[in-house]
Amino acid sequence: MSKRFPIHPANPHRLCWGCDRYCPADAMACGNGADRTQHPEELFGPDWHTWGLDAFTPSEPEAVEAPEVTKP
């Protein structure tokens, strides 16, 4: 079972996010490359989880009423 992926980690720059090990950035054990994999929040901003294919959508969308059209 894999670990739960944090949405807003406290210090995302300290870890490598490339696999489920979450190694410290200066001691990567998996050999995932020369550099650490950044957290999506570092790449796309704090609202990264609200857009894309797996975006969170509310269960009931807000009702939007159409404005009345009056004829002159």
C-alpha cells in the first residue's frame, strides 16, 4: 500500500517526491536521477489539486439563474 500523497506539505523542498519513499533531497536512495522530483505545489502553485483530469468537483454545482430579457 502506498503512502497518502500530501496536498500542502510544510516544506516540500526538503524531500524528493519521485517515489513512495519520500527521501531527503540530499540523500536519495532510489536513484531517481541527479535532481530531486519537485512537489506539484512547487511547480503549479497552491491550487494544483483543483484542476486537471482528477480535479475535485463539488457534488452539486451552484445554480445560476439567467437574467430576464425585457423587450422594449
